[in-house]
Amino acid sequence: MLDNTTNESIDPQNTRVERNKLVFWIRNTRAKEAIYNQSGKLTLKDHTITMFTVPSDGPEAQLTKDEQKQKVCNALIKRYIDEEKKLNLAEFHRDPDMSGMRSKLFEIAPVLGELIREKCADLITEIDFSNNSLRHAGCLREILSACKVVTKVKLDNNRIDSLTDIKTVEKNAPGITHLSLSNNPVKALMDDAQYISDIRKMFPKLIELDGVALPEKIKFESEEQSTLLPPKNLLSYLILPPGVLLKISSHSMSESMTKELIVECSLVLPMMRLVYSLLQCRGEQTETQRTSSQL
């Protein structure tokens, strides 16, 4: 059939069948141009077929694992910014160094993670995953777990539509201080306040979100005192001035009552100590007066 389209030699490469399609590559440039000009319906003796030609760099090369690692390593070297300790993996699938092999981030992540562990695990504090059409961050596990000191993660312009889709980031980089999810569907699907609140719960050390500095968390006195609550069914003691002991049975008190009592005691204790000091001083003065009268 193809021989009728050109006088050039046609030698289809990497021929494969995909459902009702026959896919192949042709290396001969003139033959490719001739066939390209024939795109559309071709009428044969007994039926008509539809043929579409698409320009392509060619089939993926059959590379060994070492050859793949070398190609990926060459790309990483160019994408690492030493002054900022930043690894830029944005639009990684378009990297010219990755031509001839599968280069989408979810496909190449295991090789990337292995190389990072071997060569720069302690050198990357910032990593950019923007513009990689990511629907979730699960495929980034090997990469993030390999970066031992990463504090900044950028996931802009992807397809993340739920915060559950970044659980991998939370698990493998819980100490990050900067996170960016700009231009992801999740921002439009959530209320701003809830979005910020939920992310801060996932990343307690976060100080910047989507390029905007976060305000400091407000700490209430009752929250700070919550760490002082005694275990249930145990006796807790508050030590007052010498010789005075206040005994609290948490077994017979609700947690809220115990918490309230401790907060109140924290305010009363300084005053009780002051009163005790005044009484002690008055006692000393009285003793001095008695001694003087005896003399």
C-alpha cells in the first residue's frame, strides 16, 4: 500500500498494533514527506482506510538502566542551581536531554530518586515540580525521600485538586517551611481560610504558602496550659508555699473542670505566694518586737 505513495525506499521501524491502529516510524526523510502528503483516506481495491501521519523524533531508544541514569544525570547537572541549592524539575518531560526515552516525571521518578541519593542528597534544600501535569504527588515519593534537607517545595501549574493528593509531601518532607500550589484546581475548590488552615495542620513549620508569608499562629493561654493536664484516674498535686499542699483528684473531675482549675490556680498562685511572704515578714517583725520587749 505504502509503496504506491512514493518511489523512495520504505522500511517501517518499531511497528506495533494499537487496537485498530497500525503504528510505525520511517527514517527515510523523502519517504516520510511523501507519506505525510498522502494523509487522509486511501482507497484500496476492496476498501478504504484512513491514514494520519504525525511528525516525530522517532521511537524510544532501548536503553540499559545505566544509559538511562547517565541521560537523567546529564539533565540534573544542568538543572541544579548551586547558589540556591535548588533542583529545578519544572517541565521535565520537555528536557532535550531526555529525548529518546520516557521522561514524564511519574515514569522517571525512581531513577531520579536513586541519583539524588547517590550524588546530592544533602545539597538540595529547594525543589520545583511545576508544570508536570501531576494529578497527585504519590510519584514523588522516591525523590522527596532522597532529599534529606529539603525545606521548599513548589508544585505550581499541575492538576492537584485535593489536599489528600499531597499526602506524600507531608509524609516525606514534613519539615518544609515553604510550599507553593499556585494554579492548581485545589485552590479554587476550597475556601481560602480552610485551605490555609488545613495545610498548616499538615506542615506545622510552614511560614510561606503560595509565595505569601503566613501570619504567626495565635496562642491562647488555655492552649499552652493544656500540656499541664494530669493523666486521668491519677492524683495531681499543686505545691504551694512551704507547708501547704493542695490535692486535686482528677478521677472525680471532668477534663474541662481540671483544665479550668489549673488555669485559675496559675493566676492565684502568685498572689498566694505574695500573701505568704507578707505574713512571713510580719511574723519576723512580731518576733523581733517580742525579743526587744524581753530585753
